[in-house]
Amino acid sequence: MSAVIKASGLSKRYGKTVALDGVDFEIEGGRIVGLIGPNGAGKTTALKAILGLTDFQGELSVLGLDPRRQRHELMQQVCFIADVAVLPRWMRVAQVIDFVGAVHPRFDRAKCERFLARTKVQMRQRVKELSKGMIVQLHLALVMAIDARLLVLDEPTLGLDILYRKSFYQSLLEDYFDEQKTILVTTHQVEEIEHILTDLMFIRDGKIVLDADMDAVGERFVEVMVNAEHADSARALNPLDERQIFGKNIFLFDGVERARLETLGEVRRPSVADLFVATMKGTYA
Amino acid sequence: MKTFTWLLKREYWEHRGGFLWAPVWTTCAILILTVMGIVTTEVFRIRGNVQMFFNLGRLHSEMDAGDIARAGLTLDYGQLVLTSVLAVVLFFVLFFYLLGALYDDRRDRSVLFWKSLPISDTATVLSKTVTAMLMAPLIALAVATVGYLALLTLVTLWSALHGVNALPVIAAAHPLGMAWRLLLTVPVDALWALPCIGWLLFWSSSVRSKPFLWAVLVPVVAITLNAWFGAMGLPHIDSSTMTSNVGRLLLGIAPGAAWQAQGFGHHGFHDGDIMEQLAPSNVLGTLATPEMWIGVAVGAALIGAAIWFRRWRDDS
């Protein structure tokens, strides 16, 4: 499948600050990509560039379109949820649905109403009368009813409780995602999306520091629980990170032969969160 | 086209309070005050301890054709006054509507929702322009006309209560003619207001915060500096030219501004004067002035700038 998003030399600066520093990446269709990075790493800028919300230097093509010049065509096939608070607060639920239905050629009203029927959101209610969780349910219902090829989610579950967060991603996976669609998501709650991601991208200081699919991540990165007596030989293999739990040392290795590590101790796949912390060490220092 | 209709509908949904209810409640207030006036008159009359200024019955029997014609013109005047009161309300509604039109959704970030839909920024800004040019003024005029009909009914009933037939006076008035003339002022005013609409939309879409301050302070500072240059004997623009042009940027959305700029209504109205001054040829005559079209060009440029900012303004 051809690339849904293709960026090369993507750069953006705000005054003296470099938000994106000549980034190259490609995202294939039918993937769920997590774009993970610390605050201020350039995640939102990258998403804004993809959505044509900001100007940039370099090359970027989204669904074969230039988001700067062909934003209007692009938005027929791209949906995004910026964060919880962006639905107009004065609008009634029925008005939001009427409006999106009228202006969006790929909106399926019945589907939207079916999703909403599972929630407590009422048609007569105004958005400002809904809780944060209900607003996100409404937004998700709107977006899932649009047959878009690319869905961009920027911290879609910020400030929601765990029930809403779980059901948000569950709905996305069960009722929305298929091979025709691509989802690009940024979030700080890495552990909650790790099992749904097919690809992982780490961004730091405007640069992509990791870009791999989850299988490759599992092969490349290995965590080993090492007893104290083997700790020094583990350190000799130049681990990414070292921490201690219950008197055992846990080492994280990048690209070290698995068989060799198995001699040191119990080997397992690192969580994305641990990988993230190890990769981003010293970011705020 | 369908999208544009829905964009207008969207503006109406959000601003129904200003576009519909503000004129409706103002009209209701005027009608209620009228009823209160009538009741007061009746109460004092019944108590009989107050000398009435006139006796309706006698007044009617003594009226000749000229008096009836004059009374009819008074009714026309009443129609104009009622509409003008709503025009003042509309001015304030439009002023703050336009300042917020491209700013409020940036402030509460809902702009990200609107921008997630396949709607061009040009269509968005133009829908707000058309709302200010035509939709809001037409609603206000419709409310004023209905309000005037209610007022006529009230007066007719009150006269009838005293055995007086008000119909000849109403027949001598020109409610339809006036309504038609007032309707004609809407598109002419809309074109005349374009620089003001553009000015307010420009600040609404371009500044990071406080569009009101920018929109008002920039002209005030410009006028002050120009006056100071004049006082210092430095090159400057004639102060009345400056004031009228800058004033148009800020106040051009006031209904009737086009017509007033032609010098009409400055010296009050005399018998039969209103219908004449508001004659279609006078109203449409504004279209033949260069000021009109220079303003349209300035307004179009400002709206173009507002569209550009709407597209590229990055608030992160």
C-alpha cells in the first residue's frame, strides 16, 4: 500500500525555537501510529503541518495532496480530534450533527446516531451542558460516522477518567479501524494505547528518534532482569537504561543479540512507557 | 452553495439572541410603553380630574383633508423612528458580532473543530460577511415592520374605542411605500458598510487577543496624531476628511449610514419630506458616488486579509 503521509525535510520554526528539524518519515495505509514525545518536542506542530493548519518548510504529502495548497480537498478525507474542548460550546447536539451531515459528503448520520444511542448524550443538550467525557463521546461519534482515510488524534483523551479513555480506544479499534484507514495518535498515556498501535514514532527536540513497527520494536529492544552478580557484564554491553526493582537490576538494550542477553537473566519485551523514558532521558535537564 | 446556506444557518444559530431576540424584545418594549401610555391616558381621562390636551372625537370631526394627510405623515415618521430604534440596536449587535466572528472560536479553540470540516476559509469568512450585510439587517427590518403593524393595530383599536375611525389616517400614510424604501436601504447600506465590516473582521481574525481594543484604538490614535501634525503645522490630512473616513471604518455598519452620508436627514424632516428623502432614486443614488465604490474596494481588501489570516494564523 502506498504511503498515506510522506514527509521529507519537514521543518518549522517559531522565532528562534525549532519545532521540527528536518524530519523525514513515511506512514503506510492501514496502520495505527503512535507519535510519542515529551512536551514541546514538536508533536502538535507535526500534526498541524499534516492537517494544513500551519506553514512549514520541506516536503509533505498527505493522501497525495499538499496540505498547504489543497487543504480543502484534504479535509474531505481527513478527520481530526484536537482535544476534548474543541466542540463549540453553544451548539446543541442535534445542531452539530445536522451541520456536519450537511457539509461533509462522507458523513453517515445513522451511524453517528447509533453510536450516540449507546451514550447518555441527548440531542437537545448543548455541548456546554455535557461533561468532558460526553463531549469526547460526541466528537468520536461524529468522527466515526465519517468515512475518512486518515484520522488524526491529538491528545484525544486528555483529562478523561479511565473508563472513558478505555472505551474511547476500544470503540476506535472495534467499530472504526480497518485496513482502509490510518490513525495517527499522540498521547502521554502511552501504556493505554500501546496494545493498539502497529507503529511507534518517538519525537524529541524536533527530530524523529525512533520510527519502527511494533514487531521491530519487540525484536530490537529487550529488557533483561539481571541478578546483582551479572550486573557488571550487563553494563559492559552498553545498555540504554538501568533501573532497580526488588534488588534486581533491569537493563534495557537496543539491538543486542537476544541469545547473549538470555545468558544474563530473564528476558522480556519492554513496555513502550519504559522505552520512552529511557529514550527521552535528559530531555528536561 | 448548500454548504454556504448551512454556514449562514450556523451564524443564525449562534447569534439568534442578537439577530432575532434583541430586536424582538426592543419592539416589545416599545409596544408595552405605548400600551402603558394609552392606559395612563385612559385612567386620567376617566378620573376626569385632568384637563386633556385634546378630545379624540372632536379632533376627528374637525380634521380636514390636510390634517389627515399630515397625520398620515406622522405615522410614516413613526415607522421610521421605530425602525431607527432597532437600527441602533442592530449597530451594537453587528459591531460585537463582527469583532467576535473570527476571534471567539480561536479563543475557545473550537476553530479546530470548524477547521476539521471540509469548508474553505473563504466560505467561512464570506458567510460572516453576508450575515452582517444582509441576514441580520433583514431580520431586524422584518421585526420592525411587524412591530409597526402591531402599533398601527393598537392605535386603530384605541381610536375605535372612542368611536373614531383611524383608517382614513392610515390610508393617508404609506406603510408599504416606507417598508419598500427601508428594504431598499438594506443592500445599499450593506455595500456602504463593507469597509467597516472588513475592518472589524480583519482585527477579529488577525490579533492574538483584544480585537476591540485594536479596532477602536488604531483609528483614535490615527485621528489624534493627524490632529497633532496639523497643530504642529506638519503635513496632515484635513481633519474633517480624516474623521469622516475613519468614522466610516468604525461606524459604517450603522443602518442608514449610507443615506446620512448623502446629507439626508441632517436637518430633520418636514411635511412629506421623509418619503421624498427616502425615495428609491435618493437611496440608490448613493451607488453613483465614488465614496461608495472606494469603500467597497477597501472593504474587499480588508476581507481578503481577514481570509488570509483565517487560513494561516497559527495560535500555538
